Amino acid sequence: MAIRTGRVTEATRPGVKGGIVVEGVDAVARVWQLKAITMPAEAGVAVVKAAGRAAERMRQRVPVDSGKTRSSITADRTPSVGEGGVYADAGPTWFVSRFLERGTVKMSPRPFVRPAADETIPELVRELGRIAREV
């Protein structure tokens, strides 16, 4: 949906020395109301897909041969809505995973969650931008 460009003109009314008229504000407001209604549903689909991609990338990057860390990596299949946003979680649930990601005093970090997120987030941002332009 395209927004018709409004115009700003100078206007005078009886008893007023001058003023400004902004035409088209109602059209802009209608477009943003429509976006506010349709964006959350489409954004929910996008974040769920992104969470799934991130989880798969994490599984591919797990630095150990143990299947327990790899099998604990999950992604939400439905979006959560709250605090003015739409989100889906992805990541490992096994507590040992945090030691691999961040390291310990005796083991250097071997991150696999952050690199997967760093690769996935720009893709999600592009997809959300596309959705916003199309609505």
C-alpha cells in the first residue's frame, strides 16, 4: 500500500493572520493502523522461521561430539507476543552448554550460540523490513 504524498500549504481563515494546512495526515494514519494490525502476524511467522534457522546453525556449530548438547537445542514453533513485541526463542537447554559458550577458568570459550545468532539476526532484520514495505 502506498501513501499518497500530502502537501503543506499556507492558509488564511477569517480572523486569523495565517496558518499551515497539512493535507494527507489521515491517509498516513490509516496506513499505520493497517500496519499495526497486520505486522504482528507476519512478523511472528518471520521470527519463528529465524529461530528455527538459528537452532539449526547452533546444532551445526556445537564444538563437542556429545549428542546431549546438540539434542538440547530447540526453537519455538509458535511466536510469543508480549511487551509490545513478537519473539521466538532458540537455544540449548542443557546447563553444560553455557560452559561451552562462555568457557570456564580451565576451559576457553567455544561459542556456538552467538555466531549462529550473529548470522541469523541480519536475515531476520531484512525480512522484517520487507514485510514492513509490503504492508
